[in-house]
Amino acid sequence: MKLRYITDIDKIAQIPADQREKLKQVSKKYAFRLNDYYLGLINWDDPNDPIRNLVIPQENELSDWGDLDASNEKDVTRVPGLQHKYPHTALLLCNEVCGAYCRYCFRKRLFMNDNDEAVLDVSEGLKYIAETPRITNVLLTGGDPLLLSTKRLRYILESLRAIPHVQIIRIGSKMPAFNPWRILDDPDLQALLRECSTKDKRIYLMAHFDHPRELTPQAIEGIDCFIRNGVICCNQCPVLRGINDDSEVLAELFRKLSFIGCPPYYLFQGRPTAGNEPFAVPIIRGYELFEEAKRHVSGLAKRLRFVMSHETGKIEIVGVDSLFMYLCYHRAKDPANEGRFMIFHRDDNAVWLDDLRPVLPERVAGMLGASQRLASDAAGTAIEREHAHTATSVGPE
Ligand code: SF4
């Protein structure tokens, strides 16, 4: 199935002409692109349609808010197109185009003219991975790797499979949502996946569905095609205002994903990326939606974690009460922070770790008794994981 791509807002007749003029200013700053299949999923009768919000620019994207590289990914870019933040994991940014551009993208800087963080020539990245034996896990990302030609993907996957220490290869892609025919219509890609996803070294698809309406029969066929060609599937997506900030919507998404063999893996707190203010959901609201949605799903979907991809690591939001918020490093840039548990004052408006105010170490020490081992860092008060259960009993200051 051949899809038609649209990069000019004027081509979308459903948007009134005066609005299109204003939105063109937005698309000059943050790239716009979608295809006729995804356009067809929009319900134009609903001015707040979540699919519309996902891909059609909004005027308030131009508000002065956030940073283009909110997690400072540039800092962990070791060679062009390669990020190495956690010991065993490398990211290969091998494409700077996507099937459509999500308005809330945290890597929208890649689609801007002067950015060179994603590269088509990944040879330096492959060399870095080959020379770094502790890297066992490589994520192909970008942009969308599945927009590369199958020939180029073959070169990358075969090169990675030739590196003995690389075990897991993950492909981060929203193509199953934007264009399921990318896999359905390409027997060469299917054969490549079968060859490179072996019984002892699997390929994983990190799919990206944000809303249950993206799970069309064709998208489900697409996921089935990945599975039948030996790929393990799971899903990750952010919680987004105007798209999925509703516990019933999230529950339906998580349930359906687990039914089709693509269970949810991470729900992300949205990064405070420039242009993304319209989609910002406070951490506490996100946590409440996550917990409520989980009440309505089965065990496989409940394995999901609610995390924040912060500059210092992947931080799980593990609990909230009337006074405090409890966070824990799920993965840490600094190995000393691995598993570190932190307590912050409850803040119902905070959208990011940097907005939070740590509970003072002395205060926690007084509450827990001198025998508790405490540590603190720039990010906040940290209590070692083994005392997490007692930490929740901390009282008001
Ligand atoms: S698919 Fe991912 S990388 Fe591409 S625009 Fe959407 S969020 Fe950004």
C-alpha cells in the first residue's frame, strides 16, 4: 500500500484557512509531516480529537517553555549518531526522519536543519560498539529506523550481529502506528528480521502507540507480522495532555497492547522539551492516571513502569502520598546512583525532577532513626533501597 505524505498544512482542507495560516508559523519552527492513512484516523468533528492533537500543530507550541534537548543527550553522544549513557546500552541514531512528526517529540531538534546528532552513516557508531565489549544491548532509534531502506537496515543489523558481545537489538519505531504496510508489504524486511532475530539473540520492537485508536486492524496485522518473524514486541509511550491523559484511555491502550502480544513496557513522564507545553502533564497527575489505569489491566500489562528519562538516569515514580513523592533510579548515569531511592515534597504542579524540592536529609534521619543509612546528591535526598518501606512513614516537617 503506497501512502501519500503531506508536509504542507495547506493541503489539509479540514483545517479552516485562517487557522492554517497561523499553524504554518508553527510548522516553520517544528517540522510537520503525516500521511494520508494517519490523517484518515482523525475525527474532525471533535476539536479535541487525540489523533489530531498528536500530529496537527497547535499555536501554543510556540510558547516560551522547555529546552530542545531536555535530557542533555548531547552530553552522552560519544561519536556522531551514537549515545552511550548506561554501561550495557548504546543508542544508534540512524535516521532523522519519522513516518509522521509527533507534536510532542522530545527529539524534534533532530528534524531541524542545523542538527547533526542523527547520521545515516553509522560506521563510527558501529566501530565504537565493536570496541566496547560491555555493550550488550543496542537500540536503533532516531528518527525512525524503519524508514530506512531494507538494504540499509540489513547492513546495520548484520554489522551488529557480527559483533559477538551485542546480544539484544532493539528497534524503536512508530511505523506500526503510522504505516503498518512498511512491514506488511516488505518480504525482504520480514526475511531480514527472521535472520537476525535468532533463538539466542532476539530483536525487540519498541513500538510506540499512544492511544487505542491507533490500534487499527492494519496496525494489529503489522504487530502480528513482527511477532511471526521472530521479533519480541513491547510498547512505550509518554503520558500526554490532550492525547491519553485519561485513565480509561490508558487502560484500554494497555489492555489491547497486552492482548496483541505487545505489552506496555514504559509509560514516560513527558520531557520538558521546547514546544511541548501543550502536552505537559504534572508528575502527580501522570502517576495517578498510571495507577488508576493499572487497576483495570491484567498482570502482563501491570509490569509497566512509570518513569522519567532524566539527564541523570531513568527515574521511576514509585509512590505519592499527601506529603511526599517517592522516586527511585531505575537506571543511573552514575553507577553510584543505581537503585537509589529519593523523597521529595509533594508538588502537584511539578512536571520534571528539577522542579521538585528534596526532603532534607536531617529531617528524614530524625524520622527514621540514626541506624538508617542516608545519602544525598544534587538531585535530592536519597535513602538506600533496603529502607524504602520505612521511608514511606516519614511525617510532615
Ligand atoms: S515517532 Fe518518536 S522520534 Fe518520531 S516524531 Fe514521534 S516521538 Fe519523535
